[in-house]
Amino acid sequence: MQKNLMLTIAAFAVGGIILLTSCEKGADKSDYKPVALQSSVTHVQPMCGMVLWNEQAANKHATHGKCIALEFSYIQPCKLVTGKSGETLQYDWTFLEDKLNDASSRGHQMVVRFPLCYPSNRNNCVNKKGGTYVPDYIREMDGYEETYSSDPGGDGPTWYPDWSHSELQWFVKQFYKDIAERYGNDPRIAFVEVGFGHWGEYHTYGTKVKFGKNFPSKAYQREFFLHLSQVMTMPWLVSIDIGDGEYSDVCADSDTKNLTFGLFDDSFMHAQHDLSQGDGWNEQCWIGSGLEHWKSGVCGGEISYYTSNDQRSFLNPEGMYGVTWEQAAAKYHMSFIICNDAPSGKYFTTERVTEAGIASGYRFKILSCETNGTDTRIVITNTGIAPIYRDVFVTVGGVRAEQSLRGLLPGDELTCTIRKAVAKSGNVSITSDFILPSQQIEFDAE
């Protein structure tokens, strides 16, 4: 063996696929001959693109089911947690399982959020307009007292969890730990959105924030983020409102600001979203949250509801408020966007949704493929606007490369040698344990 040849060879099984690989530096180039591959990205990739709520996705499935890969749903913790025994939370997972199975039956993964506070909503566990989603066993405890606002920000009656209560503080951390342990490797869930306040969007607009009462204290928030960084096994993201500084010090604290979390923007592409468009509050929050988070944490959000036209028009190829979806998505490295009202607009066509979805997130291109009759060496790059945030692997004839494509930044290249000869017809694919059996990660090659 040549001295300049550095090989790491592994042989083990993951998800039924044998791994027998050699990922290299300074590999011997002798005897390798090029193999022509012909492939192109024609569909929206898993974990990318336009997102509809469950109900809308079901209604539009016949016409648009194949041009979306993700669905969204709020999941009320009080509908999952039935009580506590000792230091163990008791669960009935039926509500969440039904949502996940419904979406996956259409070949879609889910983005989920677990809010505790939801203005005006009656879909809670207390049948009270604007009631919290706090589990019953906590609400019934001595000393637990929620607060109320009649119409904060014009959003309707709103009850707030009692963040002074130690049981609530313990519960939230344990709840996410349990979610991660049960669903961390479940391909039905793509991403988890995390946060406090109205809709879990990190604010109480219209109600004065009272830290440690109607909103968690900054000390608890720090503790919570550090906890999530240890227990969360799936990509998680938080509202860009944390970058404003009014509600949180997470993005200023040296121990939390660089944690691996993503960001979501719940009023994306409104008329004054960017500094160049006017007020630019959203862009200021992106800056305050840390513009490098996209490199390790997924970025997404929801198209603005500031006007009834925003969701219906954001896919206009000519742009909205002087910016196209492709330009906005590239600037903020967006992998997905919730746009539940977009189907009521004229631009939500299969062709346009597919085009916009492909312009989101990652896009892989194989630059070269060579074989020596025993091994295959592939050079791959990411031509998209963001990395992929789960482990995926270049695969030849069922044998995976050892190195994951997770985190491959736009423009970067990765070279791997797989201990399997590529067939003349081409038996190269990109595989993952974190996509549904019905999904496929495509690549460009020419």
C-alpha cells in the first residue's frame, strides 16, 4: 500500500443496507475509468419546498400532492400527555400518530410544532376559547395560576401558562426529551419548530411580557436551549423573534448563541420584510439571531398574512414587493415555507410549485464517477441554497459511502470511494434512513 494512501474501511449494516466503503485522501488514480451518468432533479426533494397544513394537503392531494414533500401541524401537548407517574410522563400518542400516518400516506413528511399558548383557539383540552395546551395534571396542581388577556394584538382571548410553576418548567424539558427519544429517528417527522408565547412564535404581542409568569424567564430559556442541544436528535428550529432581544438573550449568550438550531420566519416576504424595503424588522431579527445558523440548522417559516394577497401572490414569477421567491429563499437559505392559502391564488400551479420547491434547500450534482472494476469513486457537490440536515449517503448497488452528505454546503465538494463497482447502466443513488420509502433524493449528472 502506498504511503500517501489513507483509507478508512468500514463494513457494517444500517437500515438493511450494507456499508463497505473507503473514503479517501490522496487516493491512487491508477486503473480508474470514467463512467457516464445521466440524471436530473425533476421533483421537489424530501425535506424541501412548499408546505401545506394537513387538511389542505389532503384536499389538494389529487392535483398537487406530488409537488409538495412536507405538511405542517400544530400538536397540542395536552392531547398527548395524560398524566405523570413518579418522574415519568404518561402518554397517549394517538393524536400525533394519526397526523403522522395521514401525511405519510400521501408520501409527505411533517413539520410539527408543540405550542402551549394559542390565541382564540378552542381546539384545546379545556373547551375554553384561547385556553392553553398545558396538560391537565399541571393545571390542576396547587399554586398553578394562568393569566388572561382579552384581545392581545387583536388576536382574540388568550390564556398564558404559569411559568412561575416548577412543574411546568420541568415538564417542558422532559416533554421534548421524550419526543426526541420516541421520534428522533422517525422518517415521518422532518423538523420540529420550538418556542414560547403566542403560537410558539416567541412573543406575547398585545400583552405585556412578565418574565417568569406569562413567559419563561431568560434564565430558564438558557437552561431550556442547553437542554435541547443535548437531547434533540432531529433538526429543530426557533422563531427569528429571539433575535429581537426583547424576549430572549439566547442569541447574545456565549453558551447558547452558537448552538445547532435553525430559524423560522412566520411573516416571510411581507412588504417591508427587508431593510431595503422599509422597516426591515424581519431582516434585523435574522441578523440578531445569527446569520450563520443556516449552515448547521434548517431555516424555514411561513409566508406573511399581513395582507390577504401575500400568500396568494408570493409565487408570482415576476416577484412580490420587488422580490421573487427564488431571491428571498436564496438570501435566507430557506429549505421550506408554509403557504397554506397559496392554493387560492393563480400562481399555485403544479409547474410553479415544483419549480419553487426545487429552488429551495439542497440540490446534489455528481461531478464525476469512476470505477476500477472493484471500487467506485464519486465526486459530488451541492448546487442548492442550503445543506441537507439529515444523514444521506451516496450509494452504489446498495452499498453506501461512509461519509454523509449532511452539512455539505452550497458549492462544496465531497469525494468518496465506495467498495462496489458501478454498473455500466448506472446503479448510483442517494439513500437515507430519514426519508419515507416512497420518497427519492435525486441528483443531477451529465
